[in-house]
Amino acid sequence: MLEIKNLHARIAEDGTEILRGVNLTVKAGEVAAIMGPNGSGKSTLSYVLAGREDYEVTEGDILYNGESILEMDPAERAAAGIFLAFQYPMEIPGVATMEFLKVAMNAQRKARGEEELKIPELMKRVRAAAESLSMDMAMLKRPLNVGFSGGEKKRAEILQMKLLEPKLCILDETDSGLDIDALKIVADGVNALRSPDRAIVVITHYQRLLDYIVPDTVHVLYRGRVATSGDKELAVELEKNGYAGLVGEAA
């Protein structure tokens, strides 16, 4: 589903190179974890996959279902089924969460040539998804992410993911700022989306998230490239011994 070939990317404003030749493949049905120390390029990779304009791809390619997405803007990538859950979700004052969900869901349906959802069906879907994440429907009347706790913001993003049903889900440090109860709820929401025709990329510093979202593969990003890859046991090894021994050859 996702094939990253020799990807080089830099910050558009000052030219600082962050990604220095990333090669990575994620198959449909796979949960792939990307780990690495601070500054290794993990969040940059997620932004580049989503099409954020702050970054410029200088070499390589990103293939999604065999087609290059480099010329697609973020909205086109989203319509094609690529979803990014942010480490720090943005607050949007004046836009009720429910209104945001309605517009996003119907925009996706329009892009697929489907009819817009009627209000009763929309509410039915939102209510069912919110209940699965232990979310109070009253929260959806509030402006998006405004005044939300860290856990509420992450639940709101998983709610969006459940409702939009993307094919490629990219979770950028979803465990950041979560207590153990919120972490379990968010992880359950992600696990419910595991599917043979969906790929999930989980970006995290810590192995603890991977106790709840068990990956099929683990990739260690270091200094802008993949230093090593393995199965779920690699994450356990990283938690025990740190990154130093594994990334020495990439230094």
C-alpha cells in the first residue's frame, strides 16, 4: 500500500535536510511501528506523507497503491484515503466538533462520488463511534479541540479516523500526553480499525503504546533514514537497551 523510495526532504523555509534517503514498505493489513530518538525525522516523515507544504521533497518518491502522490495536495491525499493523526492536534475556535465531522465526512463522500449523509444517518454513525471511545456526545458541541485535555484531543482524532475510514492511517505519537486509561481507549479504537485492506503506521518514542497496538513490523529511524527493521521484539529490545547499539552503523 505504501512504498517510500530513497526519500529526501528538507524544511522549505531554511533548506535544512531532515530525511536523508528513507526506504520503507508497508503492506495492506499491516501495522508498522516507526521508532527513533528525538530529531530522527519521525514527525517530518508523517508530515511529508500527508503533504504539508512546510517541507520540500528533493529526491525519491512516495507510492500509495502503486501511484506517486508527490504532486497531490493534502486534500487530494485525504480524499484518496490517507489520514494523519497529529501529535499536537490544532485547536479551531468557532468550529463545533460535530460540524467539523459533518463537513469532513461529506467532503470525503463527494470526492468518492457518493451522496452526502442525511442528518439522522450522520448522527447514528457519530454516536456509535463516540460510544466506542467512551466520548460524551456533549463534547462534540464544543469547538474542535478547544479546551480539550490531551486524552480528549486524541480521542477526537481517533473518532475522525473511525468515521472517515481511511486506507492508510498515520499516527504521529498518538500516545503523547495520555494517561494509561486514555491510552487503552485510544489503542482499542485503533485496533478496531485493523483490516486486511487498511495499513496503519504508528510513530512512537516508547514501547508502551506497542503493548496495546501490537505491530507486525518495527522500523528504527535515525538521522533521517531507516537504520534497522524487525518484528515486535525489536521494540522490546529498544525499550530495554536504548537506540545506541542498534543505530551505530547508521551514525
